[in-house]
Amino acid sequence: MTTIAVPAFPPLWVPKRRHITDPLGRLVRHVGGWVGGASQVTAAAAPSYDDHIASLSPLNWWKMQEASGNLADSGSAPTTATPNGTSDYRAAGPGTGDTLYGIDHNGTDEWWSTADILDFEYTEDWSVNFWFRAETIGGSLLGKLGGASNYRGWELTFFGGKVRIQYISINGTNYTRVDGSTSPSTNTWYQISMTVKGSDGSPYGDNVQMYINGVAETMSVDVDNLSATTVNGDTFELARGGSGVAGGKLDGQLCQVSLWRGTIISAEDFLTAYNRGSV
């Protein structure tokens, strides 16, 4: 039989339970150690912005962190976005890490085209989350308005200094327009989030909720007589409201655009995204 000697601890060393906290003082984990001696401590890394968005399983997700070329889509149904014009890549974004960069557009001839995707019917549930920094308050942020005379489809745009969603079947006769309550400032980053609960069946404008920087907006319904299809065969576009919008492009930056079909993202998840993306 072989005897293995186990060294005794020095007399002054006694077991101690350590509490490891994050910078906000929240408990991360307990780690065993010894008074009077060094111990190795490993604290779990805080989840990132991308970790959080990925956990929500977006259908489409353009991070817009590229240095050149097309925009990759990290969603479950990836569709590449191709450039129109020469947007400025890797402008300073709203935060660090996953939101370090945004892409800057001149409001005239720079935007992104995808394909005939995100064709939300007015009876569907869906959600969207993205960051923007406008150099001029005006133009469209993103959308899928059609090129025919009725402008069928949807877009997020500016109107009266606020963010507006337009949902159109026939322009001027069968459509809904709903406005948020915040007037964004120029040259300031904002996270805008929105849910549309089209399956609810009540007047459409009542089913739209926006959030800016994770805080719910007080919604104002301008027009609400939508009662027919909003599906078209046109492209979804970033920094423009769709192929039916000749003007009205974004003069400013976008980053981290994500969309969900059939899913209503919670207010808590939008707030978590803002908190992780703004640092």
C-alpha cells in the first residue's frame, strides 16, 4: 500500500466563502477560497447585446457592423441586404462591443435593398427593434411600401418630428397611421422598438405600441380605417420606406435592425436590449 501525504493548511488559513458581484453589486456566484492565501476566481461574463437578441430568435437581423460590402443577416431566415449608393461604413455607434458601429446615410441616394420579405399582413403579429441617429429629422427609417399607385405595405418614418408607422392597403382610403409621443433630437442615438398585434381584431391603431430607449410611448392614432390586405410583392428596404418611396430616405445612421414574425417581444426584453446596447 502506498501512502500519500496530504499537506496541512498553514495554521492561519481557514476556509471562507466568497461572494463575487458584478459592477452593480449584484451577486454573480459564490467561490470557495482561503483566508491568507490566493485563490483563483472566475466570474461569469455578462451577456452581450447580441446574446440577448439571439435568445429572442429574430426572423431577420442585420447587425450593420460590416466594414464594406453587403449586410449579412443573422436571423433564422437570412436575406442579404445590398447597397444603393455609397453609405459610410463603421461610423461611431451607440455603444461598445456589438453596437460599436452604425452605417451612415446621406438622405439622398443611399439605402439598402433586400428582397420580397417581411410582407406582414394587417392581421399578423410582429415586432421590430433597431437603433438610429438622425442628422435631419425626416425621411423614412425602414419599410416595405409598394411601388404601385396605392403604396400598399408598411413603413416606419418621421412625421411632425415624431416616429410614425404607416400601414396601407390603398393610399388615402384604406390605411392606418399611428404616431409615437417622443420628438427625437438630431445627432443622438435612440433604440426604437415596436410591436404590432394584428391578430387582436380590434381597431388596428389600438394594437401598435412603440418604445424608445425601452420606455413605452404614448401612442396617437391619426387615421385608422385599415381593413384590407397590406401584402405586396416589393422589396423590404433599410434607410428608405420601400420601393414605392422615391424620396424620404434617412439622413443619418442605422444599426442592429431585427424583426420577428408572429412574435410580440416584451417590454422587458426591449429594455434589456437598450441597457446592453447603450454601454
